[in-house]
Amino acid sequence: MSKEEKLMYHLGIVSTGVQRSDMPDYLTIALQWYEHYESSPNNHSINNYHHYIRLAEEFGLCYRSDDFTIP
């Protein structure tokens, strides 16, 4: 299991496997912001994580599992 997959499992995020060439990979961007938040906790990082994970959900790149609450 890759580092990204472990983080997604920890956060309750499930990738749909959709790859779109016409837009950035918002899921990867969101996970990078969360990793930044873990290394140096600040509101800017966690706010950006939530912003990009919502974009990833909106564009069908992932979904949150039902039995999980966002930290």
C-alpha cells in the first residue's frame, strides 16, 4: 500500500479511479495539503485540504466513505 493510499484510508477517502486530462488532480493536491498540515499544523493548510477534497468530490475523483467523519 502506497503512502497516498494509507493516507486516503486514514482519512476515509475512496478514489474512483477517474483520471481527467483537462483538470488538475485535485485529490493528489488535497492529500499534499493534508500532509503539509500534519508536518506543520496551521489553519491555512487544513482549509486548503478541505477546499481541494471538495473539488475532487465534485468532479468525481473520489468520495468519502459513509462511516467516517473528517478530522
